[in-house]
Amino acid sequence: MKEFDLIKRYFSEQVVKRKDVLLGIGDDCAILKSNDAQNIAVTTDTLVAGVHFPHNTSAKAIGHKSIAVSLSDLAAMGAEPAWASLAITMPTADEAWINDFCEGVFELCEYANVQLIGGDTTQGPLSITVTAQGLTIPEKHITRSGAKPGDWLYVSADIGDAGLALMHINGDITLTPESAAKVQRKLDFPKPRILLGQALRGHVSSAIDISDGLFADLQHICTASNVGATVELDKLPLSDEMKNSLGDKAIEVAVNAGDDYELLFTVSQTNKVSMDTSVGQTTNRITCIGQINHSNKITTTLNQEPINITMNGFQHF
Amino acid sequence: MKEFDLIKRYFSEQVVKRKDVLLGIGDDCAILKSNDAQNIAVTTDTLVAGVHFPHNTSAKAIGHKSIAVSLSDLAAMGAEPAWASLAITMPTADEAWINDFCEGVFELCEYANVQLIGGDTTQGPLSITVTAQGLTIPEKHITRSGAKPGDWLYVSADIGDAGLALMHINGDITLTPESAAKVQRKLDFPKPRILLGQALRGHVSSAIDISDGLFADLQHICTASNVGATVELDKLPLSDEMKNSLGDKAIEVAVNAGDDYELLFTVSQTNKVSMDTSVGQTTNRITCIGQINHSNKITTTLNQEPINITMNGFQHF
């Protein structure tokens, strides 16, 4: 199958047609309308088979996840998703696989009002690189570097389920079929917290998405902001699957496992109420799990007693 | 070596610092200043080892080419290059290789005033995906779809040298060491025709860069513009290396081989003089090689006699 036919057939007939896309797929470049009233947020992520998702992951899940990881980065900046470019390298041009993959891609693009504006299809071992772009309000984007001592540390929804699914897939643990299906869905179809990110805009002092693991990503905030943090481990929001299947080990998995794509963010005492009100207008659940301090390290407590816990986030290489 | 260290060390300390990059590498996203007075051109290309460059290509050449193919797409739209995101997947984090690769990347970025605004480093078989963005003047970007019957067909510089280098590498032909070095340089370090693209803006009716081969890319223009073309094969600009080493076969190689990254474009009789004047202010050499017509196919002549020639551009899969 010809590269050109592939691209034309699957990527040119998408549902989302944004007014700010003056020229979409099909020429040497896409042309986008630029605007004084906005800035542009850009993020790039590569997913490699066997590294970022298990080899037997469904094509639809791979499609979903390829877009989701980049939209999650946009969410962490408080950006509104707008455009994405998708480069696929794959061993063979299997039509059924591409069809399922595209279903995963376009379902999420449609949900997030993202138009695919470019792509490349090449032959080789399976990997996908997405560059996603979003719109931010000038001077209102959220960085990793604004956390201040005294700020409260929050996380969205539950953490650790994606890690639990990987443990099940790797045979480290055996879940009931119902639990396995539930956490597998969290691993395969993570929900980028797009509306939460926008709700946090103007209220929080810093944010990051948890792709590498809670501790690893908290460390990124601390390093960028030149602060430390205390995490109250007993406050971590864990699903019933995590608590029931891992018991005492649940916390260690929750803080170290990556792939949750929840948002981790900090807010000053002053902005706490306005943030709560803003987040209350979305369907997102958030939990305060600790506080930023003047130290240069992350410390942990369990039921208000200091405790040590292994820290190692997910790192490539 | 850690992904984070790699990225920090090589990509955060670049020379180009653009004023429109409000936040560069290091957060979840880069933040770019947007502007009413410009539009944004975006292009994505993946290079896979063994497909888009021979396995023994030098790291510096791979770095250069990764950026060059995308800047060539920007050039074909008449865009001014601005920002690039670079995703590398590589088997091992070899410091010397990365150093040479980055030298190739940053030399070209510096020349073109492109700031690297994002990246991802993952482990796997070698491939590189670049998304490059450029700025265009609203309504002045050049597409593939504006060619009109009667327009003249032009190409920049010489074509076929990259194909000749590949033939030499594959052992299909033996060149003198001097000739081999010269065409190898054209293959490894293609020059995106950035200033030519901008000079053509407002004068030409369509443009494309020759990455798939002259005929394949001319076919893209013809399809997008719903026209046909006649190419005068005796007018094709060929290097001495092409003429001396391939003789009668030179034309066939020149029209089919890809990787030249020259610009192919069309101009109306009315705009010919203004285009010549505009191009004359650059150092680019352009050659008229034919004319657009009402048919729906590409025909060829040699010394004004109709002639048939095999047409097959480079296509992945």
C-alpha cells in the first residue's frame, strides 16, 4: 500500500474541522491561523512498542494513548488542545490494524476538538510520535516552576491503577477478571485531564502530569521550583483495586508507577477556595496529599509519622 | 544514562534563542507567542535508518538531514522557519553519536534561526521524527494546488545527485573518489531552499519540494491543481557527475530519484519577470523545464520530440 493512499484515506476524512486550520493535511505543510489573543503550547511524545505499551496492546488503545499522552501535557499547562501531527512507523501496513488505531486516535481527537494537521507514515518497528499543540491565554499558562513553600500539593482522581495493570500483565500479581479489566482500561485508555487543567488556570502555582510516577514528577516540580515537599502517604487517593490487591504495598506502587496521566499541582493557601470553586464546576475529583516546603527534598509521612519509602520513577534508558 | 539528563545536556543549551519562544524545553510544553500578522506552517517527517538513509550514514549527516527535510517542506510553502520539535528513538544512548548528531542538528538550526522547543528521547531502533514550524504571511503561503495551464515549470539547482550517491553506495555504479564525495555530500547534507521559497512567495502559483522524485512530486502538483504538464527532458539541470557517470541514463535517474530537496514550482507568464527579479536577489539558480497544460497527465519531450520515460518516484511501503 502506498504511503500517500494510506494518509489520504485515514487522515484526510476526519470529523473535526477547526476554523483556525486554514490548510490541513495534503500539502507540504499545514497552515494555522495565528492570533494576538493566544499563545501556543507545543509538546512532543514518542511511544515505542514494548517500552511505552506492552507488545500485545490493542491497536485502538495504542491510537488512543498516542494522542492522550500529548493532550495530558497540554492539560498540565492549562492549554486548550487544538492541533496534532502524528507520525507512525509500522512494520506492515495492515489495514485492520490501521483502522482500529485510527478509531482510537479520532475518538479522542473528536472528544478534545483536536484536528490532525499533519502526519507521516513510514516502515519500520512500531513507534508513534505525536506533536500536539494547544492554545493558552497569554501569561496564564501553568508551569512546573511556580511552587512556593506553604503551597498545598494536590493530585487528581486515583493513582497507581496503570501500574497495577502492568503488574498483572507481567504476572507479578493475579487480579480477578473484573479488576483486571478495570485497571487495564485505565492503562490502555488514560483520560487526559483537559478540563481540569483549564479549571486550574489562574489559581494554581504549578502543575505537571504524572507520566513518570508521582515521586518522579513531584521531583520535577521541586527541582524546577527550587523547593521541597512532604507527601502524606495515607492521603493518597487509591482505587479499591489497588487497596484490595496490594494491601501494604499499594502505596509504594502508587508513588512509583507511571502512566497514570493524572495532574499533580500546587496551590497557595490564598487561592485554595477559588481553585475549589473552579474545579467544582468540572466533574474532577482532587485530593490534597501534602505541602511544599523550604527543603530541597521530598519527605513522606504515614499517619503523621515520618517514614521512608523507595523512590524510583519510570525512566527510559 | 537518564532520558532527562540527555535532553537537558544537549538540547537545553542551544545557541538560537528566539523572542517568540516564551518557554522553551524543560516543562510539559513549550509556549510560543502567537501573532495576528502571521500564520503558522507545520510539517512532520520521520526518518528511519535503512529506509530514509543508509545504515552507515554519519551521525552528523543524520542530524542535519532530520532537520533539513522538514525545513525543505517549510521552504516549499514560502515559510520562514521558526521552531522545531525533535523525537529520537535510538538503540543505545551513545554519547559520541549524540554529540555528532546534535552538531548536525544545531548547525542547521543556527543557520535557519530555528529554536528547538521540544523533544523526546526513547529507546528502540533508530528513527527520528521532526515537527518543524514556520511563519507565513497571511494569504501568501504557496500550495501545491495553484498551478494553471500555461504556467511555466521550474526547478532549482541540479537534480539526481542524491540518487547517484545512493547508486554508488549500493554498488550499482562506481564513481571517482572526488565525484563520490561530492554527491555523497548532496545526499547527506541537503540544503533546504529556505530563501528561495521566501523569494517565490507572491510570484509563483504552486510549489513542492522534491523529496519523492521529480516526476512523483510533479504528479502531486498536477493532481492537487487538476492539470497536466510537459517536461522537456533536455532542459533538466544535471551536474557534471550525473552527465559524466550516467550518460544516457542520467535523465531517467534524475526524474525518478528522490532526496534532492530542490524546489519544483510553477509561475504564470505574467509573473515570470517579477519572480526572476525576486529570485535574482538570492544566490539560487533556477531552470525552466516545461509547462503546465490542460491534460491530466505528464508527458515528456527530448529535443522537442515526444518520448516515453519510466516514472516511479520513491514511495514508502
